[in-house]
Amino acid sequence: MEEITNKVSESGIVTIDLETFYPKGERLLFDIKDLLFQGLILREKDFREFIKNEDWNKYKDKYVAVFCSADAIVPTWAYMLLAVHLEPVAKKVVFGNLETLETILYSDLLNHLPLEGYKDARIVIKGCGKLPVPNAAYVLITALLRPVAKSIMYGEPCSTVPLYKKAKE
């Protein structure tokens, strides 16, 4: 009987699964909308009272995205004041929604990825997973790898979409 060989594993293709970089931890959305007077304006006195009485420990070791879902004018200092109180306890504080939070988390991680291990590699960036990996992370990893990789593909090693191939010198 002829031995079955795994041509994919013998091809030298390096697979990068962005889900393996997914930072573990709870994500919270802090919506200033609930602190607005009549859903329209932020009153400084009330806001500062909230800040003073809030239990900031409930944000301990969590990733927090701060934003306002209401169509209201929120002064910049309000977001800054929240950051002053969240930063000492939260893992990360960003301005924006949950997708913005994920984008920033991935950006922080991928920008510190040691790229020398991918020099002249044939790379497949795995897609379609269970975790909320933002499209921005796929764009960033592609931009970071293009200068060093021999080729970049997207998908699964057995079925890929070619994205980049280094020109022969």
C-alpha cells in the first residue's frame, strides 16, 4: 500500500492564525449616553459626581472602549477624565467602539511581531474563525509581512487566495 504524504505540511508554508494573537480578557463598552442630562448634554457637576462615586474596580483588568452613542456634543475633557480614572485599573482604555478596541489591541501586538522569522517565507494568513478579529488586523499583518515574505496568501493552506508574490531578482 502506498504511503499518503501531506503535501501541505511538506510545502514549507507558514500559517499565521490571527486568532492566536487574540488578547484574552473581558471587553467593556462605556457609553457616556447614560450620563447625559435629558439625553442631550453633559453637565459637568453631575458628571464629576458620577466620577467621584463610581466603583472603578469593576473595570479592573478589563479592556474598555469609551464612547457616546447619543447624538450629543460631549466635551473632550469628559473622555479624558474617564481615562484618568480607568487607566489605573483597566488593561487598556481606548476611545471608540468595540471594533476600534480590537483594532488597537491587534495593532499593539502586531507592530511588535518579530518579522525576521518570516524572511522569504511562503505565508498563509488564516481566515474565518470564531473570534472577532477586525479586518484592520488582516490589512496590518499583510502590510508588515509584504516587505519580508516571499509570498502571502489568504485562507487555508489547501485552498488559498494569492495576495502577493515577490518578484524574482
